[in-house]
Amino acid sequence: MVAWQKEDGAKRLLQLILLHTAWEIGSGQLHYSVPEESQHGSFVGRIAQDLGLEVSELVPRMFRMVSKGQEDYFQVNVQNGILFVNSRIDREELCAENTDCAIHLEVIVDKPLRVFHVEVEIKDINDNAPVFSVHEQILAIAESRVAGYRFLLAGASDADIDANARITYKLSPNDYFILDSGSEEDQSKSPALVLKAPLDREETPLHRLLLTASDGGKPQLSGTVQLVINVLDANDNPPVFNQSVYRVKLLENAAAGTLVIKLNATDVDDGINKEISYSFSKHVPPNFQKIFSINSNTGEVKVNGNVDFEDINVFNLQIVAEDKGNLPLSGYCQVVIEVLDVNDNVPEVSVSSLSVPVPEDAPPGTVVALISVSDRDSGANGKINCSLWPPKFPFKLTSTFKNYYSLVLSEPLDREQVAEYGLIVKVQDQGDPPLSASSSLLVPISDVNDNTPTFAQPSYTVFVKENNPPGAHIFTVSASDPDVAENALVSYWLDEKLWPLSSYISVHSESGKLYALQPLDYEEVKMLEFQVRAKDAGLPSLCGNVTIQVFVLDENDNAPAVSGLAEDNPILVKVPVAAGHVVGKIHALDADSGYNAWLRYELHDAPRGLWRVGLYSGEISTTRALEEAEGSNSQSLLVLVKDHGKPVLSTTATLSVSLVASSQAAQSDAHLSRRGGSAKPLADTANLYLIIAICSVSSLFLLVILVYVALRCQSQAKEAMMYGPGTATLVCASEVGSWSYSNRHSHILAGVSGEAGGKSDLMVFSPNIPVFSENGKELVPNASGQVSCMEPL
């Protein structure tokens, strides 16, 4: 019965195999296998033969192979029908951790069309070593752990499969740990580290082990990881001082915060177990704890109160050092502090009878203050040396009795240089080391009216245009006085000797502003010279003065005036005459000066162009030759006379000219001779008197100028008298023609020591006076080349 059953089972198995083979052939399914990482050209299988195709049919039937969504890992050689590896195949990259890894191919032929399915299985090789996730695993184990304690470790991973991924672990030899990697049946279990002997952190605080992971492939591959095991401390050691008794010496009166000693206890434990806190024991008296303090963290014992040798000369302090473990442990020591006696009493300074402020005119030897010094020590510690600082000040100390001094004035004072003195009285005993003290004194100096108000310059030159409005501000003087209070309060006034100028100029007593009280006329007054005095309000008051020269600048306010013409007395011209014959001259004068008095002549409506007038000479002449046939003719010429001022002023003159023939002129001359034969001698006599008068006036003018200059040099330290900036120049002609002058009286009012002003009969023109302007103000240089600023009037 059993034999029959076995035979019947074999028949069924054979039928299944034949059925499976027939199904594969019918469906066109082929199966190959190839190891991963095979080289290019590696043989896979005779695909043409296995599919029942002739090699000669591959090309005619258009044999082709398609990979489903894969790269062209395989190719077929149509010459021999062999399937081979075309490119590198990495099973881990292609199938990751899947156990079954295959590539599916479709083989297609035509005539007739058939499709075959080919599966190529990729076999794993041991090409990946076990890998840990980190290069170093750090563990922390308390030294109090008992033997047998387990620590789970992070295992390694292998990208291969089956035996190639079966990992075993090995631990480097050591005295404290063993490895538990589980049974062979459960290879997925992570390894564990087992403590086999107690740890001592104080002996070995750190352990370094090497964990090796090896796979089961051939050849075998492995990977390693470093195990760093930190042993955590347990509080099993008390703090210990390096001495049981500390002895120190401390000077009395040590300042608060003075370091007495820095204690240091050590604890071989780690972490919080080795952190130490210092404190006084309960046996230290409370008053000791007020005098000294201890830093709980650093162990520094410092002075906290007054250490006085006379009170306590020895302090015995018991110190506790306690760690911060869960069950704190303590250590103890004694600190013996011996107090040393020192010179601990500072000299004292007392100032009494301070007489301040000190007048600046106080004589040397004046007592300013009384000073007394003292020291509670005795012997050399009670002997005091007293000094004054700084020594360069005009004060000194004079000893009057033991430990008594007087502060006296040693030199004259000047408040304007130093208004107050800061003095320091220093005292020092003769102890070892010496102690010193000081007291500050502030000695103010009171002002005495000993400084005269002073102007910045000895004199000022001011330029003012004529025709200014009454009350116009022309200048401001300012004097400074280095004194203070009423001694520096300055007021201004004009010198009382200059009463003639009071109608022209006034000064404001507080501001020093100068005002022109009335319009100034250049034709009447060219210069005003006077002194302004500055007086302080001290007792007695002191005065200073400054000289002011006010030059009046000419304005074009006078029109030219024609003289010597009579319309009823015509000029007789005997014809014939040549061209350019001068028949007469227009005499015109202008009361102004400079360009304002420079005249030019123009002929207005000249008949038939027979006449012309000299542009600057005023001479009337013919423009062409006149024949005798043009006699018996009278003509009136209108001449326009203009100056060069701004605005231009002008006037007109009419000249009658009669043309007579030569025969008629002879009869007229004879008739005139009978009527007025003495006219010419009278004219000659008048001209002679005029010349004598001009010479006399000029000589008198020169004499007055010389006297004036001599007085100026004598009264003002040879200060030169000037009528304007630059040298006054008498101009007779220029490039453009001759100048016209007017004989007029010019006045210079000077009020220095009652001098009389000079007079001039000549017009002085200075063409080299530059006039500048800035911000609407006229700037005119003075005699030294400096520019004075004058407000526009």
C-alpha cells in the first residue's frame, strides 16, 4: 500500500513538471540569472537557441529586445544569438532591500509576429560592508552602577541580503565591559554592552572601546565604530584643604575689600560633586563675621569692617568647605589672623579766620587765614610737617606757634591775570609709613579799578558820503576794560574841548555809536577830526581816548556854472579865416571835485556845421575856412556843459558870433580905439592882481599845512595828517584831456588840542582812491591800506 502511494505521487509530480515546462514553452517565458557587478560582455545565455530560433533568422525576422522601463543592462549579439551584460548592474541600487531582484525583457520577432518574455535574476554578491550610522558612539555610565548593567548600542546595517547581510559583532579587549549580541537565530537584535566590573571615575574617567561588525559573505567585510564611555561621578570624596591651619598677618585699618587669604579645598569627585561652597563655621563669633567675610564660591576671606589692633589683635576663624552633592560632604580648616599695629591716625587740618576776598592791591605780608594742625598719634607719628601747594602761587605759610600757621601774601596780586587761587594745605606725620591729609582753600581776588578803558586802535578813519540824512549812524567805537563790575562799565563822550564839533557829531554814551547830526557838505567840510573818550564807572574813574578822522566823500550835487559870457556882447570874427581858427572859449566851473568836476563840452544845434567846440577845453573853432564873402553874418551857438558825475549834471551857454569882412573890421577897431583906448591896460592890471592873489593864498595855504603837520607830529607821536587814502595829487591833465578846476574854499575841522583848520584855494583830486563795496556797504581803504566798512547812507 505504501509503495503504491509513493509511485502514484511520483507520477503526479512528473505530470506537474511536464505541465509547467509545456506552459513555459507555450508562453515564451525564459529565466536567466547573473551576479551583480558583472563586467560588460559577460555571458548570460543562448537566447536564440533557448527560444527555438535559428541564428540566421534573427536579422530577417527583425529580432529586437525591449527592457520594460529599465536601462539597457543587456544586449543580444544577432550574429551568434547570445545574451550578454551591456552595463554595470548594482543590485542594491536597482532593488534596494528586496530579496527578489529581476529584470524583465521582451523579445519581439516578425514574420510571424511573436513576443517572448525573458526574466534575468540579479544575484547578490558581498560588495557592501556593514556600516554604523555614526563614527563614534558616546555613552555615559555612573560609577555607582553595579556589574551586569546593560547598555543598548546602535547596531550596524548591511545593504546586501541573506548571508552577505548576516552581521556578527566583536568588542575590543578590556577589563570592564563585555558584548551581548544575541543568539544566532535572532540576528536582527541590536548589540548590548554589559558591565562586568565596577567603575571608578577618579581612577579612569573615560573608556574608549572599538566595536567591529562583520558580515557572513565571502570574502568577509567589516565596519567599526568607536565607543566613548564617560564615567559619571558619584559623591564619594569629601573636600580637603591643603593645610589644616593657615596663619596670616594683617595691618590694622585695612580697607574694606582687602584680601586676607584665598583658601582652596579640592574634591576629586566630578561635576556638582566637586563644586565647593565655603563658609564660617557656627563656632565663629558674630562680631568676627561682621569684620570679615568669605566668598562662598572662591574661598576669598576679605576685610568687611574695621580692623583695629587696639580692640582685637588676633582673630581665629574656623572655615567649612562643603561640596554640592546629593549627600554633601564637608572639610574643615583654621585661619589665624594676626593684626599688626600701624600709624593709623591721619593728621587733621583746621582753617579759621579766612579773610576773603583779598583786594588785588593788598600789600605783601597781608594775613589771609589762620591754620592749625593736629595728630592723635604720639612720638614720631604725632610730629607734623605742613606745606602749601602749589608753591609758585603768591602765598606762603608762616609758623606762629607749635602746630599753628598763618597764610600770608608773599607777592603783589593782579586780578586781571588770576581771578582766584586754589590752594592746598598739606600735612604729613613722621610715622612709618607716613600719613598725610590736605585741606583746600579757595582765595578769590577782588577787583580794583587799575585798568584804563582801551581802544583796539589809537585812531580810526571813517568815510562818509556828503548829504547824509540827519542823525545817520556813521561808526561805532568800542573800548574794553579788563576790570569787572562797575570798574569795567564804560561810557563814551566827545572831548569837551571840541565844542565846535557838537553841531556835527554826537556819540551814544553806552553803545559808542557815532551819529552825524546834520547833513555834511563836502564843499564846506572835507574832514572832521576829533577825540572820543571812554570812562569807566570805578572810583576813581579812569579814561582812555581814541582819535576819529571822518572824511567827507564828494557827491555830484553841483551843476557846472558858466562865467564871463554876455549875450549882448557878441564875438567879432574877421573873415577870411582858415579852418580850425579859434574864435573864443567857454569858461565853466563845477563846485564838486574829481570826476564830479570834470567837465565836457558839446555844441548843440550848430548852424550849417561851421563850428565845433573842444570836448574838454571849451574852445570854439571853425570847422572849415571862411571867405570874406561870408561876412556881415551873425550866429548864436548853444553849448552844453556836462560833468562826469552820476547822475550827470549839465548847464547851457549861448555864444553870439558876428562875421565881418576885413575892411569893416578895421573901421570897427578904430571906432573902438577912440571909445575905449584904456580897456586893455585895465585888463592887464586886473590879471596882475589876480596872479598876486593866487600866489599869496597858495603861500598861506602851504604855511598852514606845515604848521598843522608839525602840531600833529608833536601831539600824536608823529602820526601823519592825511586828507584821504593815498597821496593827494594835483591833476592838471590826463590821457583824455585837461581838467577843469574851480577856485573855492575847502574846510578841515580838526578838534585836536584846539587846532585851527587849514583852508585851501585849490581843488585836490586823488584818482588813485579805490572804493569797494561788500553787502551793500562801501569799503574804502585807509592810509595803511586797511579797509574800513561804512554803512550806506
